[in-house]
Amino acid sequence: MKKIIFLSCIFILAINISAQNEDEKKYILSTNKSSIIFSTLNFTDPYLSPLPYSGLGVSYNSDINSLLSPERTNISMQSKLNMATGLLLNPASTASMIYFGMNYGRGIQYYFQPVNGLQLWAGGLWDIDFGYKEIERNVNNPINFDLSTNLNLTGLASYDIHLQKRSLKIQLAVQSPLIGCMFVPNGGASYYEIFELGNMTNTIHFSSLHNKRGINGTFSMNVPFRYSTWRFGIGFKSLKYTANDLVFKRNELSLLIGTTFDFAKFSGMKNKAPKNFISTNE
Amino acid sequence: MKKYIFILLFSVVWLPSCMNEPTMQPNTNIGNFEALWQIIDRQYCYLDYKHINWDSIHTVYQNEVSNSMEKFDFFDLMGDMLDELKDGHVNLSSGFDRTRYWHWYMDYAPNFSSELIYNDRYLGENYRIAGGFRYAKIANDSIGYIYFGSFSNEFSDTNMWYIMSYLKDCKGLIIDVRDNGGGSLDNSEQLASYFFKEETVTGYIRHKIGSGHSDFSVPVEIKTSASKKIQWQKKVAVLCNRMSYSATNDFVNRMKQAPNAIIVGDKTGGGSGLPFSSELPNGWTIRFSASPMFNANMQQTEWGIDPDVIVDLKSTDQAKGIDTIIEQAIKILKE
């Protein structure tokens, strides 16, 4: 009987030690911030029209952040995806502009904590931006594409407010283009000449603060509920760029609503899920 | 460090206002007049070529514009100003009217009658239709005749394959583009490609690169490729008149370089400037020639292209149901 009790104790201890090892191993969680954004839009595209167009837009934004490695907790990787659509009118409401946009970027940020409770992240993000604008009633210049790639400065300030029942996280994220290149045709060049005759002269431009400036900011608050964390906020975007004597502007004011959740990714042979995780993929 | 942060913030937040933006005109008659005048001044491509003193036109019309003018009167006045450009591609469009300049064909003999081409001597009643082409065998089935009334009509290689199969035993082919006011340049190139044996430079295009009246880009070649699927190797006559305009003018220009083609009829109407659109503060839209297109010798074709054989429609022939221009083309093709 003593032998049985002794062996049982050894077995339970072994299981506990194993479990403790699993617990002690650190896994990186990715934080996903998904939002639906409703915006007022104000575009000026002098290739299509000298007049400013204004209207409404809706977009989906996904922002995923994760630490570089369990050992490097002061550097995080970021990937962003934004898909947008909008409908804008000229000041006299006699013509409309349809807008579709997509932006994808990957970046890296450095973390530091200047004061207790306040977290700051600063870094860079490289992105690719695509926009399609159409004024249907135009002949030979009904469409203009926004095509650009940029290295952006990014920053994030995050502060936790502890209330009686829950903790709120308020965040201010900003992004500003620094250097890159962009597609801007001459005001008189038709897409027939550019794409069908292949005359790309003077359409690709180096961009930096001398000809492209802007700021994209979001002020948001994460509110945890019982089983989910919701995110509410306001956003602003102001972008102005020039090439070929044309000045383009894009201004947006937004309301956003979304969710925030953490997830872990396990795949491959060396990154298998711990045994206390169960999956349909086993 | 603080200094650099300040400079960076200054650059991001304040410098956008340093980019020179054109001033927006107010939505008044005077503001709309100024906006229209400026669009033409900066973007219209034929001011120097047509020897138009746009500054003096500003002076003349500025004196007639006032903010108290009625919309219709103001619109008509702007139409008169745009008529000074003598350009069929220039239109001012509002919700109630569209200005137009039609003297490029109205001041000339029509040289076309749809009644004639649909009589039994030519298309008759039992002609075939494919992709906007109306076609039949004429002159005792010895000549193929195709009437194409608009380059806005889409067509495919399959359409043309059937047409050329049907007409393959004919000695020659007539492509009639009289009274064809234009449409798509792509269609013009596609139709011309059936008559080329190899890719050929058939013209050039330029565009405005500045606000000066002669600030143009370096000319870029416009090539007409040879269709890889279908080629008409026999003689072809292209019939044109003053109403052969815009994309049709472009088609005639391309066919001038086709190896077995001859252009018969009247001078084309021209319209070689690729039109663009812009708009005024009141929402009216303005269409204007923006990119000049040239022939293979870098000569302007804005005022039209001369045919190889000039033929006018005779009223005596017309009275007998005979189209003088088609008859002349038949004669040339049978030689």
C-alpha cells in the first residue's frame, strides 16, 4: 500500500512539473484591432476636377501587433490593412466621384515607458497605397489612380485607466508619410497615352516632406465587457501631395467601432500548440 | 533633441499649407467665367496653333459678364466665347443645354446621303449587320461594301472574320466612314489593324506639361499594329466627308499609311485633339481638346485630312440614286 501511495505521489509530482514547464514557457500573443470606420471625406484631385469633392465613406481596418520575440519585449511588429469605399459629390451636386482604396503596411515599433501607466511606441511602417477615383461623366480622364509606397513614421501612446469594475485603455495612434514614391500623371496626359502607348514619362515621382505631407491619427478607447473588448474612437486623416503642378488633397474625419482581441498562432513543426490547447487541426 | 522634434512636427503639421494651390473661383457668374477662361488658358492645346489671342478674348467677354445675368444668357455668352476656339470637341454642358460648334461640317457640302446607301444599288434592304457594320456585296458582287456609322460601336475579330469571309471573293473593299462622328480610339486602331501587314508608326501624340500655351511633352509614337488573326490583303477604299470627325479622323489618318488603301471623298472634319473634361464651380462641365495628335509626318490634322482622290456627291447622280463617291471608289478598286 505504501508503495502504491509513493508511486502515485511521484506520478502526480511529475505531471505538475511538466505542467509548470509548459506554464513557464512564454508564447507571443498577437493583438488584433479590427474596426469599421464611418468617415466624412473631402478629396481634391485636379487630374479629374479642379473642384473639391465631399461625401461619405466606410472602411474596414485591421491592425495586428505582436512582440518580436518572447525575449525582446521592447520591439513589436505591426501589420495594417485598410479597405475603403466612398461616394463624393462636387459642390454643386451635379457630379459624383466613386472611390475605392486599399492600404497595406508592415512596420516595427520600439517600446518605452516614460512614466508609470503610460506606454509609448515609436517606429516606422512601410506601406503600399492604392486608390481608384472615378468621375463617370468625364471623357478620357474619368479615372485616376492613387498609387504610392511610403515609409511612414508611426507612434502610439497608450494609457490604462483603472475604474472600479474594469480597466479602460485609451490610445492615440499617429502616422505620417516620410519618404517614398508615387504615381501622378501630368494634368494633360491621358491614360490612353500612359497605359496604351506606354508613355510613363514623368508619372513616377519621389516623395518626401517637400511634396507629400500628412498625418493620420486615431484616438480610441478599449472598453472590456464580459467576454469581449470593444473599441470606440475618432480618427482624422489629412494628406496633401503635389507633383506636375497638381496639388492633391485628402481629408477625412471618422468614427470607428470595433473589437480588440489577442490570439496566438501555432503552425509548422517547431511552433506547435502546447498540449493544453485543443484544436480541430490536431 | 527637442529642437528636432519641433522641426519634425512643424514640417508635418504646418508645411502642407506651403504647397501652391490654384485659387478656387467663387460660384458667381464672374467666378464661373474666370474658371472657364483659366481652364482653356491652361489646358486647351490649340491656342497657339490656331493663333487665338485668348487674353484679348478675356477682355472682350469680361466686359459682358455680370453677376446679375440670367443663367441662360450667361450660358449662351460662354458658348459664344468657346466658339472662338472653332473646335467641335469643345462643349459646355449644363442641366439645361450644351453649347456646340458645328461649323466644321455645316459650312461644307454634306457629300453623304443615307437614302442613297440604302437603295438597292448598294446596301439595299437585305444587307447584313455585325458589330455595328452594315455590309453587302455591290457592283455585281465584285466589291465589298461596309458602312460604319460610329466608332462608339464595339466589334470583335469574330465579327470581322465573318464579314471578310463573306466578302473574300470581291476584288476590293469599301469602308464607308462618312457621317461617322467618332467614338473610341481603340476601335479606330482595331479596324485599321486589319489592313496593315506590319506594325507601322501612323502618328504622334503630345500633352500639356505646363500652363503655357506651347508647353508640350515630347511627341510619342502612335503605332498601328497588324492584326495577327485577320488581314485584308486586297485593295481597300476609305470613304470620308466633313462629318468624319475625331476617332474617324484618326482612322483615316491611320489608313493613309495602310499599304493597299486609298482615301476617297471629301476632306475629313478633323478633331485631332484628344478631349478631356473639367468643371466649373456651378457644376457645369466643360469638354475641350487637351492632347494634340499628329499624322506620321508630325503635321496637325485638327482641320482635317485631305483625301487621296477628291470626289463630291453630284446632285445629278443623287437624283438618279447614284452615290458619286461610292461609284468612284468602285472604279478605282476595279482598276
